[in-house]
Amino acid sequence: MLIDCANLSGLLLARATVRRREVAVRLALGASRGRIVRQLLTESLLLCCLSGGAGVLLAHWINRALLSLKPAVQLPVELNLQLDLRVLGAALLLSLLTGLLFGLLPALQASQPEVVGALKDETYRGGVRGSRLRNLFVAGQVALSFLL
């Protein structure tokens, strides 16, 4: 799940970079930075909650599929594949925290573009800060992959 969270953060950063012009237009029209951050954060939280719900639904379907494959003979080992409410609650909490944590940084980054440059459709280089952030996410993904 941690690798998925890191992948999601990378996708949100890429999406924020793509939406740079849209955010610049909203800022030029008078939207406050806080309003833009709230909108992008809401989108990120919704995406994470829907992903968490899809994961729970998938777990339910996999449990049913595994129980249908149970042999008819009695085995000395009993399988209890019921979904635990504590685990579901932890998954929901982790989905919300993922959306908040990995949605806030891209939202803050996207809400402060150079308005004039973005409106003129100049190419975005990301700067030193943006490249450091991307390198940090890539390093985190590699570290989590090695850990697993």
C-alpha cells in the first residue's frame, strides 16, 4: 500500500504540472490560493477514498472466490476469511491520510505557478525545488520496492 501511495503522489504531482495553465487562469481571474488548494485537495481525497473503497470491494470478491474454491473434504485447518472491521477502518483511515498527505504537497505546488509564464504557455522546467521533490519521490519508491 505504501508503494501505491508513492505512485499516487507521483501521479498527483504530474497532474498538477499538467494543470498548471488551468490554475494560472483561475489565479488570474481572482481565485485565492486557498480556494485552489482546497479544490485540488478535495479531488485528491475523493480519488483516495474511491481507491480505498475499490480495494475493500476487491478484497470482498477475492474472499468469496477463495471460499468457493474450498474443497468439500474436511481439513484440520480452518480458514477464517471474514473482513475485520478494524482492518477496514484502518484502510479507510490510511486512504484519507494518503489523500491528505500526498494531495497537499502537489496542491500547494500547483497553486503557486508563475501566472504570466503559464498563461503565455511557456515550457515548465520545474526548477530546483520541483526536481528535488520528484527525485525524493522516486527514491522513496525505489526504497519501498527494495524493502518489500
